Amino acid sequence: MARVKLHIPGPVEVGEKTFRAFCSPMIGYRGQGFKDLYAGIQPKLQQLLYTKQPVYLSTSSAVAFQEFLQPASKVAASQSLLNLQASQTS
């Protein structure tokens, strides 16, 4: 296969596996496909973050995510985000 460039925000060269993934239909976040995907990655996220608690994903800013959480959970969420950011800069 010839090299393919993705032009969002690009241009960026992408491998064949990535290109094929972009060609498949999107998974709706309210459908069973997303529920299955999320359930499948949950144990891996828990292992990565050294927790047995549920791991929540958000495409919003950290502040928006914290506003979503109950007040009692904000401290734990803040600490987890700080730990994750610190491990990425190390």
C-alpha cells in the first residue's frame, strides 16, 4: 500500500493499521459497541493506574471532569490526575 497522509491536523503519515481503523465505522458512545469496548479496556486501565476502582474517561478538560464528580470524589480525582501527569513528564 502506498504511504497515506492524514490531513487532520496534518499532514501526518499513518501506518496501514491506523488507516484501516479510520476506514471502519465509528462506534456510537451510547451503543452496545461502546459499552463492550469500555468494559474491555477497564481492567487494563485499572492495572495501569494501580487501582481496583472504576476508571472514568473524559474528553473534556480536567476541570470539567471534576465538576461532574461528586464533591467527595474530587480529591481522589485530582490526586490521580496529578500522579498521571507527573508520571508522563518523568
